[in-house]
Amino acid sequence: MYFENRTFQIVARKYTEDFSNYSHVIPEKVLEVKKLTYLFDLDEPHYVIAYEAKRDEQHQVGSFYIGFIVNHFPKELPNHFITLDCPLRTYGVFETIFHLEDMGNYYDQLVRWIFSMNYTYTDDMIFELYESERKLTIYNPVKER
């Protein structure tokens, strides 16, 4: 785990759903978006899921975005796609081999490490970058305590 300052440029579809439904809705939506890779001129598609952070227990419905990391935004976007130009932020970063059943554990490890480094997470978007079918990198926005 490490800290990284970076930006994200993303072309994605936006979805809104109850947080309790994320575990089964997101995999379905990922498959839908992956089928649309051909619409973009991408050498190696890096899929990304961007999440609105859940602020507290009363925050029941959230938004998430599924799409692709791009170096520049296309002149024209396919239907239902939007651009996200996320400014420079500091992230706590966790890299691993992806196993769906371990997602909760990945986040637990990352959050514990962030706190151990005298940082805390922010309410900015969290990013999961899938660089292949197996490599997952989680970017959790942070700030010093």
C-alpha cells in the first residue's frame, strides 16, 4: 500500500442504486459496459468503477460510474456516456489480484493502513481500476488527520 497523487479522466455511464444492492447490480452493469469497449479507441482498456462514498448509515442511495480510463476525451460520446475529469487528489492505494469474495477484506486492509499512517479518508469518489481481468487497484481519497 502506498500514497499517490493523481488525476482521473474517465468516460463512463452513471448509475444510481441503493448501497445494499451494489454487490449484485455492479457486476451486471460492468458486463454491459465492457460490451461497449469497441465504441472507444483504446489500446488497452482499463476499466474503472468510481463510487460515491457512503457518508453514514442514513445515506442509503448512492451513485457509481462504470467506464474507461482515457488519455483524452473523445469528441463525441456514445449515448448515455459522460466524462469525469477528476482533479488532482491524494489517494491511499491498494494493489492486488482480484477476487470478488475478498472485496470487503481489501477495503478493510486499506482503511486500517490509511489510519495507521495518520491519514483519514474523505468523501470524494473512490476508484477501482481493473488493468486486466485479474489486477485490481483501489484508490481511496485521503487527507492528513
